[in-house]
Amino acid sequence: MASSAEYGQPRSPDDYGAGCPRWMDPEGKHGKVIVLSLKAANDGVLPKNHPFTVGKSIQSLIGDCYTATTEAKGSKYIIKVRKQIHATKLIEMKKLFDGTLVEIVLHPNLNYSRCIVNCPEVNEMSQEEILAELASQGVTAVRRITKMVDKVRINTPSMVLTIQGTTWPQYIYFGALRVATRCYYPTPMLCFGCLEYGHTKARCQSLPRCQNCSAQEHKSDECKETSNCLHCKQGHKPIDRNCPIYQRENEIVRMKTDQGLSFAEAKKLYDSRDSAKSYSNVSKRLNVQLDSKDKEIAGLKVELAALQNQLTAVLNELKKRTYCQCQTKEGSQDKKKDRNKRAKEVSPETINGSDFRQPPLKKVTGGDSGNTEENKNQLTAAQTTIMETSGTINSDTNNDYMSITDESETETLVITKKGKKKIQRHTNGHTNQ
């Protein structure tokens, strides 16, 4: 945002962190954020209804133009205001309206921000000399970024600047040079003694651990075990930057820096977002699984329809074959019934009184006519055509035999009950067999 420094004039430190330039906000309603810390005086404790007590006490002084959160498990308050006069009034407040003694001071950490600048033109200057030149722009500390070259530490053009205020300026002026700034993200605070996050080795009160296997029984240079992470229990060193716990801590630090939060606030915000991401990831994964299941079900339905069509075709073919077999069987049964019926009609019990028509038998002379092959053929012909015979049919009263005499009364066919057949010829009143 435009300010006096961008038009060639020195920039005032009061402009840092402002929502708009001071000439557009004469009352300071959108000025830079000032962070205060409130706690009970003399190592005391806040009252049990401290959210209401603290809120009413602050509101009685400056109204509603503030925001507040807690830290240190609710024993301290972080108060943010944008007017210097509001900050002064709160710092002068020594007790709450119920008489509880309190102490309000500028927050030791959140009223400062850090940025990185790159200016190779000042490589030969010391940190103290650079700080003296940049102090008028709100810079309170300068730290060189160095690197090792052939076991010798040398300066780089990059520097970390600590600036008073909750935000850093877009540019820093190194005399006649305007140098752009960028955000500085500190690395997660990891103790190289106990390998826990949140403090440094200088303030560690725990037993040291091996930086390879996380054990406390031996030193790191004596370790012969496989790598084991203390935090995620995976097979890598606990100081590995690819560790998911390290990446989580790094993300919290970035969130803290970008939004000007305390570490506890940033951690709560990260956990809430992580829970939302987890639910979102689960929902997306379930949706993908459901889509795949739907596609699989659709494919199974197509296969089932094809199998049903094949089954229907097979059933129809079986029905046709069964119908043909039934027709053939019925036809065979009908033919058998006809043969049985015809056999009954020509039996001695049923043939009496029937009208048969049999052609005249051929007269055979010489020899034994009953034993010749020709007579046998005539008998067979007579048997097969007996239903068509038109001669005279006689039988005895006991149906022991049946005789058929032709129209010329010259020949008679005799059929006994046992099926024996013989031909009688009548010549001049005599009967010859």
C-alpha cells in the first residue's frame, strides 16, 4: 500500500503494519496492530469468571475496538488493538473491576516480525553497522546468513531483519538502494538433546537421545542400530526433514508467521483445518470408491442380462425338443394302439361275424400244398390282408378255431386259437388239406 516512503521521503516506523497510510486514517482506527499481554500480578491467578471480568474491564476503558485470545492454558490474555492511545490506557490499567490485580505489557514476541533481504553491496559491513543505519526504519536486529566454504564460514548477501510491528514493510532502504523484502519462516524448534519439539538444547532438562535410533542408552556417534524416528516411529532419523511430524510443525510455524498468531493459536487452527481436510479426504475417497462400485454394479447388470437372455434361449430350445419328443412318443403310442386294435379285431374272439374280404387263394396242384413255399406266401398274404377279405367267416361255439371260405367256395382258410393256419380245398364235394 502506498505511503510516504514510496514517494521519495523517509518512511516512518509508525506506518509499519497499518491498514492504510496515516494521512488517510488520522484517528488511527486502521493503524498498525499492537499486541499486549495480560496476566495476574504477583504470580496470582485470574478469577474463575475471568472471560467476563476481563471483557467488562477492557470495554469500560476502550470500548469494543479490540480482539482477545488466551494462551498458557488460559492463564494469560493476548489483546490486540490498533490505536496507540488504547494500548496506553490498557498498559496503565492495574486491576480489573472486581479488584483482581493484573499486569498488562507489550507482548514480548508478537510485536515483532522478521523478513529477509538480499543486498550484496553491504557484504563488507558488520551486523552492528547495518543495524545502526536501518534503525530509523524500525529495524531492531540484523542477523547475517552464512555458509561453509572449504570449512570456512563466509557471509552471504542475505540477512534476516527483525522489525518492530506485526508486519514487515514491502521494501527496506539501504541508503540510496531500495531492496525488496520477503517473509522469513523460521525452522521448527527442535531440541538436539532430547529430540522433542518446543524448546532448544540450551533449555533442555531431559536426558539426551541418540540422533539415529532415538535411544537414551548410547551416544549418536556410538550407534549401530537402524534408524528409528522418535515421533512417527518410522525408519528414518528423528531430525529428518521428511518426517511427517516435522512437516506438520513446519506448517504450523508458517501459519503462525503468515497470520501473526501465537504458536498455540496456530496449532489449534492447524488441527481444526487438518480435521476438515481429513473429513474431506475421507469423503472424496468414499465417493471414488462408490463411483467404482457403481461402475462395477453396472457391468454386472449387463453380464446378468446377457446370461438371462442365454438362459431363456436354452429354455426355449429345451421346450421345443421336449415338445417334439412328446409328439413322437404320442405318435408311436398311437401307432402301437392301432396295431393292438387291429390285432384284436382279427383275433378269434372278435373276428366272428365280421366282414372280411380276401382274394381267392391260388390253387396249387401237385405235392404237399401245405408245405410248399408258395402256400406259405399265400398264408402270409392272407394273414396281412385278412381285414379286407369278403368271404364267409365261420367259427365254432368255443372259438377254438376260425374258418374263412372264399366266394367260390373252393378254398377255406382255417385259423386255430393257437394261431395255426391251414387251407382246405373243395373239389367235387371232397375236402383236401
